[in-house]
Amino acid sequence: MTVTVLALVIIMAVVGFHSISLRQKEAQYAAREQELLQLMEQEEKRTEELKQFETYTKTKKYAEEVARDKLGFVYDNEIIFKGTE
């Protein structure tokens, strides 16, 4: 009888230890899941921004901005005033 009780106590201790270990792992996995969900949300937002930028780059306004800023183009009837900096 004592052997049976001792065996049950040992089994319960082992199961209890594994239960605690599993709960810790579950908490770690839940935290990692939240991190990954946040990363997914950020990447989805970034994807949407890139799609909007792609659409914007196909507009006449964008082409004019690039021509002005990067190439220095102006319309025929424009006067450009430059600072003395």
C-alpha cells in the first residue's frame, strides 16, 4: 500500500511539474503570437501605403513633381526665384 501511495505521489509530482512547464511555454507562445500579429498588422499597413504610392506614381502630378524637383523643369510661362542661400 505504501508503495502505491509513493508511486501516486511521484506521478502527481511529475505531472504537476510538466503542467507548470507547459503553462510557461503556453505563455511564451501567446506572447510570440501577439508579436507576430503586430508585425503582420504593420506589414499590411506598409503594403497599403506602397499600393497608394504606386497609384500616386502613375499620376500627372507625380510626374510634374519629379520633373521639377529632380530635373529642374518648369513651364514656359513660369518665373523661378532662387534664394541667395
